[in-house]
Amino acid sequence: MNDLSKLEQEIFEKFSLIKTKENLESLKVETLGKKGSVSKLFQELATIDKEKKKEFASRLNILKAKILDELSKYTLKFEQYELQKKLESQTIDITLPVPKITQGKIHPVSQVIDELTCIFAELGFSVAEGPDVENEYNNFTALNTPPNHPARDMHDTFYLDEAKQLLLRTHTSPVQIRTMLNEKPPYKIIAPGRTYRCDSDQTHTPMFHQLEGLYVDKNVTMADLRGSLDYFLKKFFEVDKIKMRFRPSHFPFTEPSAEVDIGYEIKDGKITIGEGDKWLEILGCGMVHPNVLINAKVDPKKYQGYAFGVGIDRLAMLKYGINDLRSFFESDVRWLEHFGFNSNDVPTNYRGLAR
């Protein structure tokens, strides 16, 4: 009996020295294996007197249960340790700084649209929109474009049906018609948006962006048009003075019509807008043709107004030094990284439009 107590003490002393799973497995074999110390005692039960056999067998079973319980505790301990070690090696520390990645930028076209909206809002213009897919009436007929006008030709216009009743709008002027048909005068709107024409080179693309302006009210004159354009151009190019001239031109939807040129000069290989002895065509404009007002159910004897159209992409090229219009639509992230704007560069007149 005393030998059994001594064996138990020795075994549990060995438990306290265990450092690895291998140590634990060795102790298990040493005690409960076929030739283990406790297993041998079970084999010797047959040689013990019947009077002592019952008590010895009971103590031996208790010892075995203690050993198994201790083995189970150590096994669980090692499993938890290995699991924790594995989790630590696979854990992502979300407090660490993220790797540097390319940040999104605002496209120059989007930025210029915001700038134009900001400027014309100061003059009381609201923003109007219309569909890219237009009908022939709104795009041509209502705008006083004759049936044989070159602009209607297939090589200029993307028609969507054989009857030439649906097309991709060639300008944002149809928004004028939609606005006048759906609302009552006066009208004071700008209509920025995508337009489509069959053309592609360094300064033309099949899809481009245009801003249309319309102001219809009583007693509107060319002087009002000139004043609005003078304000717009000075604000957009952020100059104190703008040299501007009107050249007589022709558009079906305005009468009289004019092309607007602004002065510029070349400094250090760059275009400087505002003053100079060179002229740059910037937009087309004029007084709304009476036929357009009649087609939009507006009385031309009571109301008159002006309209103008300007290329948004071209404005962006002039202001931000972009040489090729096609690069606007190539989805080159490197180009956008260079010419794009941060999301916080919201244009306002009081703190400046540009970055």
C-alpha cells in the first residue's frame, strides 16, 4: 500500500516537469502503457491475497482515474496553446496603417461642371437635365433646323432607327425645348450633359460634354448676354479682366448669332487667358430665334431671350493644360492621378474654383 502512495507521488512530480506534448505522451506510456508502472500493478492483482485485493484494486483504480484526469488537463492545455499560437500568427492587426493605394480622383470634366454650376448659380441660373436619347423634333425641328440642314446628315448624327426619329442628341439644346414646353416663362437655366457626334481626332470625340445656357424673359437683350458671358469667363478663368469680342455667325436657333472670342497670349509655352494680341474662339451664342419660341409655345411678342453653348471638355483643356481631348475618355488611372481633383476640392466663388 505504501508503495502505491509513493508511486502516485513520483508520477505527479513528473507531471509538474512536463514542458511539451512529447513529454506528456512519454509519461502516459510510462504509466498506463502495456509495460507501464500502473499497468503492471493491475497485472499483479491476481497474486495478492483476497483480503487485501479489494482495497488495493480500489486504490489502484482511483490512481488510474487521477492520472487520466491529469493527462486530459495537460492535453487540453497544449491544444489551447497551439490554437492560440496559430491565431496569433494569422491575425491581422487592424490598427496598423493600410498599404498605400491609389486614391480616387474627381475627373476634370466633373470638376468643371461643378465650377460652371457654381458660377451660373451666382447669376440666378438653375440646372436642367434631359435624356441622352432624343427625338428628332426636340433635337432639330423645334430648334428651327431645316430638313436639309447638314447637321441632320448621317455622318454627323447617330440615328437609332431607320426612320430617323430617335437619335443620340447632338447638343444639349433640346433641354431648352423640354424646359419651355413643361414650364412657364421666365426661364433661366443651364443644361450640362453628354452629347454625341460622328467625329474623332485630337480635339473631337464621338461623345463629349456641352453646357447650354438659356435666359428668356421680357426685355432681355444682347447686352444682358454679353454681361453674363463676361462675368462667367472672368470667374471661370479667375482673371480680373477678360478681352472679349463677338463675331457675326449663323445658327438656326438664334438670330442674331455670334461666335465669342477671348484674348490670350503665350507665356513660357503656356496659354494665358484674358489679355493679349491673339484670339481664341470659346463659344457660340445669340438671341433665341422667334421660331424656337413659337415651337416651344412661348409668345415671341411678349418674351425674348438669349442662348449660348460651350464645350465643357474644351474649357477643361484650356484651364488645366490638357492637350488631347481623347485622353479624357481613356480611363488611364495615371492620367487621372495627375489631372484629377481631390474629393474635397468643391468649387466655390468665395474661396476660388481651382485647387
